[in-house]
Amino acid sequence: MINLETPRKFRPFVKQAHQVAEEFLRANSRKYDLAEHAYPKELDLLASLVDGMGDSGQGQGAGAAGVGRDDDEAGSKKVRNGTNLSSVLSIIEMCWADVGLLLSMPRQGLGNSAIAAVANEEQLERFKGTWASMAITEPSFGSDSAAVTTTAVKDGDAYVLNGEKIFVTAGERSDSVVVWATLDKDLGRAAIKSFLVPKSLPGIRVERLEHKLGIRSSDTAVIVLEDCRVPAENLLGNAEIDTKQGFAGAMATFDNTRPLVAGMAVGCARAALEDTRRLLEEAGVVIDYDRPVQSQSYAAATFIAMEADWEAALLLTLEAAWLADNRKPNSMEASMAKAKAGRVGNEITLRCVELVGTLGYSEHELVEKWSRDSKILDIFEGTQQIQQLIVARRLLDLTSSQLR
């Protein structure tokens, strides 16, 4: 049976993650929001701490690189609280501090979670220690990942990649990129594979960095591949094109990464709620959980409703991660968590700006920053509308061609 309380074995780790987030990330949040594209050097020490925690076992799979599905337990009926849940819990704490800085942490990129999700054992060992960003989106499409036009042509013991990727998080700072490319456009979705492309290879370059509304401490890049020769063994997972499986192999990555993004939204929204409550109480607003909301002030009633929405997003996020840890299908739940958390995270942070008035619109508080940072969490890894479409397909048992 699923129990969505924080597992006892994770509680010391979550407490430690919160302390680190407060002392390292929250303390530097405004500094790097104002200094867009400046590299947060403080993160080097933090990344070393996370690496050390992971190597010693204390980290319990902290960060994006911790996700995965353990085949050793595939046949076990024992309930497991594993690396997916611990990764989500640590990300919630980190994004309570700063989403952009979390996305800037070395070796904790979404590309790392993609490696953990689909790479084979040999690749997991070979790519251990890399900092990988994720490159899916192209100028011709956003959420429709099946529309990939970047090509990968087999040439001897390598694949030659050509194409352009946009909105690549940590695209300049990372040392490698997980690139989605098609082996054969005529075979459609089934031919889309992901490749680990070291940025030291000839033929891959960062074209430019984007200026953004939020997560300004994280670099977002345009990456161009021109006749980039990638070793064949860097194709993640199975190289065979299975038309029966279709796009499921590549999309399995999202089953692990979408709960992480939902966790980012949950953490950011929690930060806004906590500061808003403090500011409201300082202004004399009483939030009374023992009284009907209709008998309380607008601010108090609104705050209570936001807390309820936040709780729903949190529980959906934990459920999606728990299912992954226990090797149960979680595609629908991952999309539900991403859709709910992405939407309410953005709504909560914007409403918090409204509730605290001028303090919410100035740089005296971080509430305005969280409202800007939260918007991307409703967009990347698939927009809310795409998640709703995926959930509808699962509920109605329809294919992507039957329900568009």
C-alpha cells in the first residue's frame, strides 16, 4: 500500500537538503537572478557535497541524476521507497530555495535523469560523472516531441548528427548533451533515439544564450549540430527500431523526468506560500483553519484554497515517483503530476504577488522572482495542455493518432 508521508529513512536527508538549500541557494538567489548568465561558482562546492553524499549512500539518490528503475527488484512484492522518491524530495527542497540554481547544478541536469532512465548498465558506468543537458525542442516544434527533424545517420562505427536544438537548459555549462534525433524520418516516431553527445566533439556548438523571464541564473542555449560524429555506443538504450513499440521507448524518459519538474513547481510554490503567510500575518491577517472560509477575509480564504491546491500537487508528485520506484506504470500519473503542479505552481506564485501587494511586486522580497521562475515549470518537459492530452489518451485507451 502506498503511504505518501516522507519515509523515515529519508527524513534526515530531507532535513539536510533543506539546510543546504537555505545556506547555499536561497542566500545567492537574488544575486544570480540579477547577474544573468554569470556562472554561480558557489555551486561547485554544493555539487561536490551532493556527489559525496551519493557515493557514501547518505544522499539516497539526491538530485536529477538519482532517478531510475532498479531491475534487481523487478520481481519483488516488497514496497520500495527508492531513488525516484528521494530525488523528488531533494528537488522540492532545492527549489524551495531557487529553481534556476538547481537547474545550474553540475551533474544534476535533466539530461542526467534521461541517462539514468534509459541507459544500459555499461553506459551508466561510462557516463558516470558527466553533466548532461537535454536537447529535444527545435525551431519547428515545441511540445510535439515526435516532430524531431534532427537526423542521425549511421556511418561505420558512428552516427552523424545534423540539426538545431533550442531552449537547452544548462546548454553552455554542461559538458555533454542528450540529443533527440531520428534515424529514419520515414519510420516516424519509432525511429527517434537519444544520443549522449560530448561537447568536446567537432561539429557541436553553442550558437547563443537566451534572455529569459525567469530562472535567469540558469543558462538556456541554442545548440547547432553540423556533421557531428557521435560514437555508435553513445546511442542510449536500444539501437533497434521497433515500429510496434513506436515512440514508447523515447517517451519513457518523461515518466522519470516529469515528476522531477512537478517537484520543482511544488518546491517553488511552497516557498511563495510560506513567505506570503509570514507577510500576511505581519499585516494582521488571521488565517483560521477552524472557521469556514466564507467567514474569513478574502486574503485568508484565498490562502487556504491555495494550500489545498498545493497539497494536491504534492501528493500527485509523490505518487508518480513512488510508482516508478516500485516498477509500476506511471506514465499517466507522471503527466497528471506535471499538469497539476505546473499549473497550480504558477497560479499560486502569481496570487501570492497579488496578496502581499507592493511587497510582492518589488525586489525587497523573493515572491516576485518565484512568480517569474514558476512559469517555465508549466511549459518545459511538456506543457500542461500536452499533459492533459496524454492523460485523456490513457483514460480513454486511445492512441495519439486517434486523439490529437
